[in-house]
Amino acid sequence: MTPQTIVFGLIGALVALVGLVMMAAAKDDAFYLAGLILFVSFVLYLFKLVRLHFDREEARRR
């Protein structure tokens, strides 16, 4: 993994946690939905980072 990927992964994890905290502390539906969208989108982003890492490893082995 490159340092850039690690930094973006940590930032993505922190933003996903912010989304979870927003969902937990939401008093109305708008904040709950915003937190849910934030959490789901950054979890998908983290999955993409993992996929890119393994794609690069596989391409390097060939």
C-alpha cells in the first residue's frame, strides 16, 4: 500500500464514523438520512480502495 492510499483510507474511515455519529445523534429525519448517506458512501469508497490495492498487486505480479 502506498502512503497516499493509507491516508485516504484513514480519512474515509473518519468521515464514515462522523456519519455514524450523525445518525446516532439525529433529532430529525434529514440529519439521520445525511449521516446514513455519508456512512454508506464512504464505506463503498473504502471498498474501492481495497479493490484498487489488490488490482495493483495482481498487475504487478504479471
